[in-house]
Amino acid sequence: MSEQRKPLVRHMYTADPSAHVFNDKIYVYPSHDIPHDGEDNDNGDEYQMRDYHVLSMDSLESECIDNGLALSDGDVPWVSSQLWAPDAAYVNGKYYLVFPARDKDGNFRLGVASSASPTGPFDPEENYIEGSYSIDPAVLVDDDGRVIVYYGGLWGGQLEKWQSGKFDPDAPFSPDPDPEADALGPMCAVMSQDMKSFAEKPVMIKILDEDGKPLKAKDEDRRYFEGPWMHKYKGKYYLSYSTGTTHYIVYATSDSPFGPFTYRGRIMEPVLGWTTHHSIVEYHGKWYIFYHDCELSGGINHRRCVKYTELVYNDDGTIVTIDPYK
Ligand code: FUB
């Protein structure tokens, strides 16, 4: 039986859970952390994942099942290493896994693989999505059928290295060199209906403060770092994400999936471990946040475990902040 705030599985390390409800079952698409003795660094070199396994639960009371190997790095012609946080979507009768990995030049890109089953195995496209870069794709299938992917991460995720439109290996980690600059936001792109390409040029999402001014790079408690997720609640778009260096999951809302978004507050206080990464899903009329921490490994950053807990809205649509250990 699955228990709230406990590791969903214990036989392997899992992270970055993207949860979805397909055919009334819960499917979780996590990264698969590999134990090794290498050191951590700001480039994320410790996250050496090589494959994906899909987890599923018939209901929240059921045992969480590991459905086995769904996709491996050796199956994907364009990939060199680091299969990081994936997401999945059901579009036009097929299940799609959208995932980041380093290409043969060492740059993170986004790839797509498809399957007739939500648990895979997934058949990858030959090349990454043209024009894609960085990490952490999250896919929204909007009510009008439009498929929108949100993505991007600072530091190891390389988002700041693409600001000129080309990859600049020497671009410094944000917020250097100008903490007063507007913070970078996640990228967003409408996908083509065959899910193989971006239908439109990606744009960067703006996140504003309560006065309508863009959040600054130095505002590390609120600015975007990585791990975007988009969900809709009562007709509004909720963009949630990790603040990275300050380890919060926070959110911003908008009337449009393309923003601008207004910062609204904190969803989750820091978990054990450096990274925090989540997804939000409705199941049988209640809302849940899936997230990870390093409880299973006693705090080793690259040996994480996925968990879930209930997420509660106030009457005004704000979200009650969760302390993951209370
Ligand atoms: O799992 C590798 C990276 O760690 C993800 O891409 C980030 O969101 C962070 O969780």
C-alpha cells in the first residue's frame, strides 16, 4: 500500500516525479538515480541517470508498481549521457515521454519517445526536438487540445548559456554577473500535433512581483531556477517551480498559459537534499503534489526517492504551504 510522505518505491532511487492520471490510474514518470561515489558539483555531474522506469498505482491505496525499463540511453541515437527529469502526455491516442539529456556535444536537449502504453517501452525519435535546449520539460495538454511544453533550468541545466540564442560555454552561472537584472524564466513552446517539433518559436515566460515588476535575478527566494510544472485550477494557470539555491517550491498564476505570471507564494518548504522537484495532479476530486527528497539514502543528493502528499487550496485559490516533515 502507498503511504503519504513515504518513498513510493524502495528498491531503486527515483527523483523528479511527473504524475498523471490516465484511465483512472496514477502513473509517475521519475528520473532513475544511480548510486556512485563521485562528488557533487554546481554542474549537476552527480546526476548520472541512464534510463527511465514508469511507476504506477491502481489507486492511492494500492501498492506502487515499477513497470520495468521504459527507455534507456543506448536506445536514443542523439543522446550521450544524463537522462534527467522527464514528463509524459497522452496526445492523439498515444503516450509520449518528453525527456532531457545531453547530446553528443554535451548540451542538454529535449527528446520525444512514444508508446501505445502509458508504461512504455517508448520508441524514441532519431533526433532531439529542433531548437530545444536545457532541461526539465513539463507538458500541459490544454482544454483546447493545444500541447504546450515548459522547460529550462539554471546552472547544470544550462539555461543561462543560451541567452544570446546560441550556446555560450563561458556564460557565468546566474545570478552573476548582474543580480539586478531581470531573472530568467522557464521557456515555453507549443508542440506540433505529431509531437515531433515545436510548432512555434519558444518564448521565455515572465514572472512578475505583486507590483507587476519582473522578479530580479537576486531574488533567490522567488525567482525561477528549474523544475517547472503547469496545472489549471478553477480556470487559472498555475506555474510552479523550484527556486534552486533556496530550495523552495513556489508558484505564480496567470489567465494565459503563456503568462505573464504573478508570483503568489510558497508551496513547499525545503526537503532533505539540495534539489526539490515536483508535479501536481488531481485525482478523484482531491489534489496531490508528488515530490522527492533524500530520505531513503540518508541525505545523499543524487540518491533520491519520490513521495506524494495532499495539496490544499484556500477559498481564494492560494495554496496552503506544505512543510514536508510536519
Ligand atoms: O534530476 C536531475 C536534476 O535535478 C533535475 O533536472 C532537476 O530538476 C533536479 O531535480
